[in-house]
Amino acid sequence: MTGRTVREERINATRQAILLAAERLFAEHGVLAVSNRQISEAAEQGNNTAVSYHFGTKADLVRAIVRKRNEPVEGLRIQRLKEVGDSTRVRDWVACLVRPSAENLAALGNPTWFARFSAQVMTEPSLRDIAIEESMSSPAMHRILEGLHRCLPDLPDEIRAERSDMARQLIVHTYAERERALAEGTPTPRASWQEAATGLIDAITGLWLAPVTDSP
């Protein structure tokens, strides 16, 4: 093994340790409440500048965590797209949105932190756009949303935008709450991630198909 290869492996191991430590600390305490020094210590890095050296700004670090976790989810989305084909059922396309993240969290085992990390990021205005931008950079996500919108009833643009935001918040915070409960060993409404996804699919399908009431 060459010296360069050893150095590259050491750098990669350091980066992965920082990503995992940052994900956990951000999930538990909030992104803005955690310092680079705390992340370096949690990642067992003696150099307190390790985070900024490897990732730059906190926003860059958040983006790197999102990209790391989205990679396996993208593969699961692609598989779902193959299965759904040209379905005209809203529920099928909602499942394409909901199940990949649940399947990935289930595969990671317990405890996980990404669901709570995502909820923290989505509630921080300076970072929220990063998570949305990374999600929308997914080709599979674009295909899923196109399929979903083809099946929806004729809704005013503002209602579609409103319900899209509602669905996003429901997914993010439902998964974050389940992840928290699992980590703390407290009861959950559903026995598995698969069942939790089913509950979300029911709720979001109903949300999209709900009637629109005219303002009084």
C-alpha cells in the first residue's frame, strides 16, 4: 500500500468520524448550538480546526451530511420507481416519497440520528434551503413528484404548494419523533419503520385528496 493511499484512507476515516459526530450532536442539540470544537472532540480529533479544515463552514458540513445520507435513499427511490411504473394512484406515488427514507433508517439500526438531524435543519431558516436543495437535486425525486402531480385532482397552485409543505413537514417530524422514541426506549405508535411508513402514506394520501373549502 502506497503512502498516498494510506494518507487518503486516514483522511476519509477522519471525515467520516466528523460527519457521524456532527450528525449526532446536531440531532441532539440543534445545529447552531454545537461548536466545531465539540464536534472535533466527539470525533476524537485532537485538532480543534479539523472540522473547518475538512468541511469549511457549518453550512458545508450540513450539506455533506445530507449528501451522505441521501445516497442510499436515492437507490431505494430508483427501485420504487421501477415498481410503480405508470401508476395513476396517488397512494403509489406517496409511497415512493415515504418508504425509501423509512427503509434506510431501518437498515441503519438503532440508534440513528438523521431523522432528528433533518428536523433540526428544517427548523433553522439559514440551513433549511440546503436540505430542500439537496433533496430536489435528486433525479428520482423529480420523477416521483412528476408522477404524483399527474395523479392529483385539479387543485389551485397555492393549495398544491401548501399541501406539499404540509406533507414535507409531516414526513420529517413524524420520522424524527419515532427516531427519538426508539433512541430513548419509549413506546412508539407503530411497531416498525415499515408500519410507520404505512401510517404516513395513509395520512399524506388523505391530505392530498382532501376537499378544498372556500374561505368564508
